[in-house]
Amino acid sequence: MKKSEFVTQDLLSKIYQRSGQALNKLPPERQLAEIYGVSRFTIRQALDRLVSIGVVDIIQGSGIWINQQARNNPLVYNSITEKRFDQIAFKMVNLHKKLPDREEQQVFGLQEDDYIWQFCRLRLVDNQKVQIEISRLPVKDFPDLSQQVIERSIQQYVLSKGYLISHLLTSYQAVTVNKEQAALLECKKNIPAMRIINRGILEGGRVFEISEIVDINYSCTYITPFNHDNLAFRKGAQGV
């Protein structure tokens, strides 16, 4: 682990450890460098990450203030959503209409002759290709889907149509990059990656998008309360 990543994780741990106490600020940058035995540049990198994910605010002449609202969010950060839009770019690979298969009919609540869009796009962060996304949306809900939309934010597009997004159902699987994916991402074949499958769900429960992402630079941090009931259930199920 890089030194800046260790400092980031350790500061997060300390911020959340003391959430019940009056910890409102972090020590100054110089003091943090002394505590961790690293350069101020390393501390600055760690603090930049904490700022980018909304955990702290740095106010010139006032200090490094902890965002108390951030403590209520179990997802501290993930590499897909932490970047600002001006650090991200999308490049469409292809877009076409197709008839849904049986599973797609079931997920979207479609008839067999209702078309869906399917597109593939690359996600670039700081001009580096890090992700391939293949997504499907119902044509009847989004008849004007285009390259211009695909190379921007799909969620903003959905909201602009007057829909209300309720939540995402997400699953993760560790994979390796195949030959075709490596060619698109301009990376080596068989390097580790994360496969992320999302269902975007509207208010009322209807699915508006299914996406499958392969990300070669994925990371995330969660903080969750310990679940005593779940541990007891698992012990009972195992007969322990």
C-alpha cells in the first residue's frame, strides 16, 4: 500500500472511531506529517482524497474540518463515483437496438417485440482508460438515446426525462481482463479487474438500466456497524 493510501485509510479509521466524541478537526498538515513520519506532500495527497470524497473540508486559515454528515454514509468512497465530472470522460464504442432476450424481458417488464438499446462505452479518468461499460435501456422510455448522451452522464439523462431514481442494486465479482477487453483498455490481457453489475431502479420499483462494468482500477471503502444478529444467525446455520 502506498504511504498516502495508508494515511487516508488511517485517518478515515480515526474519524469514524471517534464519531461519538467531539472530533471536529484534524491536526494541521505539518503535525500530521510528523505523526505519520512522511512528507507534507504525502499528507497533502491523503487530504486531497478526503476532500474529494467529502469527508473533510480544508478552509484556509481555519483548518481541516470534518464533515459530520459524511459519518452517516456507510459508503465512504468508491473509485467510480469519487471523481468530479471534469476528471471523467466517456467514449462510445457502439450503440444499437435489439430485441430483448427472456431475461431482459423479465427485468424490464417488456414484451418480446419491445426493443432495447445496448451500448458499449469506455470511461477515462484523468485521460486513462480504466473501464468498459455495456448497458441496456428500454427504447420506449428513452427513444432519443444518442452518442451525445452516452458520452455524458446516463443518470443525469434519466433525471432530465422526469424520472425519479430510487436506488441501485449492485453486485461485484473479481475477474481478469480478456483479449478483447485488453485491446479496448490498452492494457495487458489477464490483469485483475472488478466486474460490477448494476440495476438502476426508479421510484415505484421499475428497472430503467442494466449495466455491466469491467474496471481495472476499482477500489472502495465502506464503514458499517457490526451486525450481532447476523453473526448469531450464521453460527446457528453452521451448527456451531
